[in-house]
Amino acid sequence: MALNRDRLLPLEPEARAVARRLFAAVETLPILSPHGHTDPLWYADNLPFPDPATLFVVPDHYIFRMLYSQGVPLENLGVPRVDGGPVETDPRAIWRLFAGHYDLFRATPSRLWFEHSLERVFGIEDRLSTANADALYDRIAERLSDDDMRPRALFERFGIEAISTTDSAIDDLAAHDRIRASGWTGRVLPAYRPDAVIDADRPDFAASLDRLFELTSQPRTYAGYLEAHRQRRQYFKARGATATDHGHPTARTAALAASEAATLFDRIAAGQADRSDTELFRAQMLTEMARMSRDDGLVMQIHPGSSRNHNADLFRRFGLDKGADIPTRTDYVGALKPLLDEVGNESALTIILFTLDETAYTRELAPLAGHYPALRLGPAWWFFDSPEGMRRFRETTTETAGFYNTVGFNDDTRAFLSIPARHDVARRVDCAFLARLVCDGRLDEDEAQEVAHDLAYRLAKDAYRL
């Protein structure tokens, strides 16, 4: 299983030689992870990861959604149930089940990330199988007890310069406070995610809204609601936040008159809104969040286009983020028009657009980012966080938006050990793309070297104000 040193680089000898030189110059650059979902408690507590199954399988929806698609119940993988009902608790049994289905991951990015972690972190060059499952489990488990395998040590070993978590607007950020008070120099930043108090279709919306007003002591009016957001954003900024994040079903925005927005909010807060109201409120709040970002300097990320929790039975039994979120067709040109009319020409504002609808890259996203000063394109994300997805992203956006209306790469992961693996893949794919431009006579190699560095490091640092 030893990793091929030329993986993902071009097959053509001339282009491969150029790509090798480009990659050698960026391979060991520091990692910036400005958007992700690792648990801040890992860094605050700095406890050893308990076992291989808990590290690799149980928290990773890329892993268990594939197994579920082949009939493996989530209970058998130790995924917690909403009702606290019985699930598999023997990590070795979970690991064996994963090993017995490892063939399902052939040619997937999950396999690339997993095998990179096995080799680079644990020194394992054997492909996982039923035959060696126990032996590899024991080798990993033994290493996990060592101090150099604790989260902070791995953070430093991976060369992470800064990492951002994603945190609810009503989170007290206690873990972040503990990290800062500990004296450890690792830079772990919160990001303001207000979906819980914006999306009235969520089952926890009413309780979350109550908590927002409780935390900020604001009156239960639309003006008080907006001020509550401003207060919470400042609370996050004081703890190092540089960005917000918005995971809406669509990219729709609105610019209602203040009186209309206040009336809409009253219906939302009273629980008297219908689906058209909740969608309009989300649209209005994207515009309000953009206005606030213009004022307070937080970078705004919009992650639309996912039909979340599509499997109703799975959502009922296991809750959010269980691999059942499905991409949808997404409009940007019409949907973002009200927001862009307000703030699109603000060059001091940065709004980063992501998509799960690749058809929008050439038709909508690259032309929008190639024009509006406030807009940047986020990298290939989620279902397209893959060698092919990253290559298609460069092919469909560069001619219109160039490289410098994009923001480099972020890994968007919950799986801590996959962070260096994902950045390795992105750097290789970008170097392969640039090498072909050099060999096509469209870019000089010294320019390609500069672009490779920017894509791997500088663009993320600048865009996210790190």
C-alpha cells in the first residue's frame, strides 16, 4: 500500500517533471485550515484519541455513509442514536466491520485520506483487510497511547498554522477560552455559524432563539434580534474569529424594507410562519449578515445547495450530519442579486461562495466572482473534495475568474488525521493543473511556482484574514 510518490501528478513525462518541481516547493508549506468541523474540546482537553474506530470510523460521515449504502446499519458502526438506544460499543468489532467492507472505498478520496494517515502518521504500509484488521488495530491503538499522538502534538506535527472550528451562535466558546488560557500557542479559532437562530425550519429553532435573547439581554423585536447577532459576533471576534459560516438550503437573498422585515420576524418568533416565510427570512438574514460583515470585518462564507437530512428515518433515529445530505441544483445569479445590489461592490468585504452544483461554476459562479469585488470562490467542497472535483474546479473557473478570485483550499473536515492528507491531495492536483499549463505554453514555470504557493497558502491566509 506504500503511497506512490507521483500520485495524482500527470502521466506525460514532461508535465510530470514540471509538476514534481512545483509540488516539491509547496509540499511542506504550513497548513491553513480556515473552515472545518474538528472539535475544539480535542485541543482544550488534549486527551489521547481512545481507539482506532473512534478515530477513523464513528465520527466520519464519508466512511459510514458508504457502509450504510451497502446495508450496514449505523448502529453496528457505533453511531449514537438520538434516543440513546443500543449501538455497538466494542471498537474492535466496529473496526473489523470497516475492514470487511474496505473494498467499497476503492478509488474514492476517503481511501486516499485514510491510507495517507496510516502511512504518514502510523508508519503502516499494509492495505487494510479482514486478515490484518486485528493486527493493524493493535498497532494503531498502541501508538495512540503515546504523548506525541495527542491532539496538540499532532497539530504541531502536521504543520498547522491555524485552524477554525465551526460554532453555533449560542455556543459559549468555553473550549476556546480554555485553549487560550492554557498557554499553548496553537491557533484554534471559532467561526460564527448562526443557522440555529436563523433557520426556523429547524426543530431546535425556538429554544435556540430563546437562548440568543437570554445571552444578549435584547428585547424580543427585530431590532433587538439584529443587535443580538452583532453582540454575539463581537463575542466571537474577541476569541479570534475571522469568519462567519452560513449553511442555507439555497443562495436566495432578500432586501426587505425594515417594517416588512420586522413583521416577518414577529411571525417567525411567534411560531406562526409557513415555509414561504421561513425561506424569505433566511434570504433576508443572508443580506443582513453581509451588511454586518461589511461593518465588522468578518469574512462571510455561504454554503448553499444541500438538501439536508434527506433520509427522514435516519434523521429521526440518528439526527444531523449522518451522511444523508444530498446536493441540489442551485441558482446564484438571481438568488444573490439583492445582496449584491447592497454590498457586491464593497472591495473591503469578502464573501466566499461554495457550491454543491458543479454546473453553476462556468455559467454563474466564475462570472460573478470574476466581476464583483466582494465575491470569491470557495474550493471544491464536500462531494467534490476529490481529485476529479478539484481538477474540474480549476478547469471550469480559471478562464473566467482566474486564480486570484479563489481562496486556495480548505479541508472542511471532522476527521482530524485527514487534514494533512486532504491538503496533500489539493496541492498535488493544483500542481498537476499548473504543470499542464506550463507545458501548453500558457504559463511560465516561475509564474506557476508563484501560483502554486498562493493556492497552497497565501490565498487562504489573505482571504480569511489570518
